[in-house]
Amino acid sequence: MSYYLHDLTPYLFRYSDGVRDVLVVRWYGLAYLAGFVIALLLLKRLVARGYCALAPGDVLDFTTYGALLGVMLGGRLGYMVLYNWESFSRDLSLLFQIGRGGASSHGGILGLALFTWLYARKKGVSWLNLGDNVATAVPLGIFLGRIANFMDGELFGRVSTVRWAVLFPSEIHLPSFQPAQATRLAVERLPASSFDIMQVAHAVPQVMEELQRILNPRHPSQLYEAFLEGLLLFGILYFVRTRARRTPDGLLSGLFLVLYAVLRIGVEFFREPDVGDPLHLGLSRGQLFSLPMIAVGMVLLGWSLGRHRGVAGVAQTPGPSLSTNE
């Protein structure tokens, strides 16, 4: 069976003077920017329709600083602490070397939750109400980020023979790499990234032929995560946010934490473990870090439903009834 050889560029635009890159626009950076714009527009819509307690004039301010201090700083700090602590403990400046890559979705979620709590206190609005609306927007950012991962050819899945499996060139640099067929190609001399490897392959036809022979087909797990943790999760949360007759504060935040964690744990079984990631009871660190999210989400769900179940006069999130049309 012939499998697709990953040959996508991580750049929307790249200008080089022949020695080094002068101007680069990466899909990954655009994913952050697009996620910010979409979150801004969605929160504006939710505020306008009375779902979110945030004042209309505060939406841009909240979204901007939430993206910078919550998602980006939290994601970077989470990666350094959770996945690269040994290096980070020796050189704290690594936190600001974003160009070297590395961000944790768990850290980004925690950072955004903390920022939301601080901002809600500053503005005197319900943290859970604000958090519920933020949680509705977050999966769209996750979707874009995972698509960018696929464009980069990184964080790919385990070896598989499913018809939609993909050949990822950067697989050759995994410590566990075993060529699908015997080869004399000096893979250790090839560049690190999928894009740079394919640049060599396009220039040297023999390298292209060898790559197609020796690479192992793998699950495109980035796409699984994009559609499950991204689009599917957004669809569920947005439906509950806009269609449920009454949504008590905290319900959507709890639902997000539980569903994201369950979906993340499930998809990680199809994903190649990170280099140096020790497995505990057969679970990766990404799966282990998702377990507390389920516990916190269940507590939020129980508290939210228990506090508001059938109690007359309890303030609930404003919003139109189930029969309201979009």
C-alpha cells in the first residue's frame, strides 16, 4: 500500500538572504494569532447575547492579556516545568527562548484559568461565569494548534497500517527508529525537521526514493487531536452554552476539563511518546497530567449541578431560552 509522504511547509512565508532567515512567518505563529482573533470574536458574541458577565469594553483587554500571560506564558512555563525541568532548572532564561520551541497545552490551560480568576476578581464578575465562556472558545485554539503541529510534521502518532497513515520524515531521528526496509542512507546526516529533510529529498531523487522505502506509516495523531479535542469539543460546549435553557455557572468549565482530559488520554494511545518520556503504568506524562483535570472537572460539575438544581431564585447565567434562534 502506498502512503502519503508528509511534504508540507511549516511556513506561510520565508525569506532568506542565502545564509540565514531574514523574515519568517510560520503556521504555528499564525495559529496563535488566529486563535486569539476567533476567541475575541466569539467572546464578543457571547457578551452581546448576554451569556457572559464581562463588560463589552473589556473583551479586547481580557482576550489580549489572556493570550499573552495565560496561554503563551503558561504554556511555555508548563512545558519547561513538566517536560524539560532538568534544563530549565539550570538555565531559567530558557523560559523566554520561545524560538527554540516547546509549549504545554496543560500549562496553557492552567495559566489561562489563573489569569481568568485574577481578571474576574479585578472586575468584580463571576470567575466561573467568565471561565465558562472562555472554556467554550479554547477548543478552537486547540484545533488550530494541532493543525499547525501537523503542518510541521511533529508530534506524530505510533506506527500503524491504517489506510490514512502518513510517512513523517523526522521519524528517522527517533532513538527507536527502525527502517521499514534495509537502507544505506546515512539518515543521521539529514536535517532535523521534516521540511528540511524534504528539501534535501527534492534536490536528490535518491533520498526521496529511500525515504518512501524506509519510513514507517504512522497515525496522523495531530489530526485526531485537532478534530476531537478541537472541533468536537467546541461543538459540544457551544451547543450547551447557546441551546441549554439554563446553564449554571461552572457547568461548562467542568464539562471542558472532563471531556478534554478524556479525549486527550484516549488520543495519546495513538501518539508516539515524546523522546525521553517515561511511561508510568503504561501512561505517558500527557495522560498522567490529564487525570487531575478529570477530578477537578467532576468537582465543578457536581458543585454546579448540586447548587443550582431546582432552587428557585438562585442567580444563573443569563441567556435566551432553548427556543431562541441563532
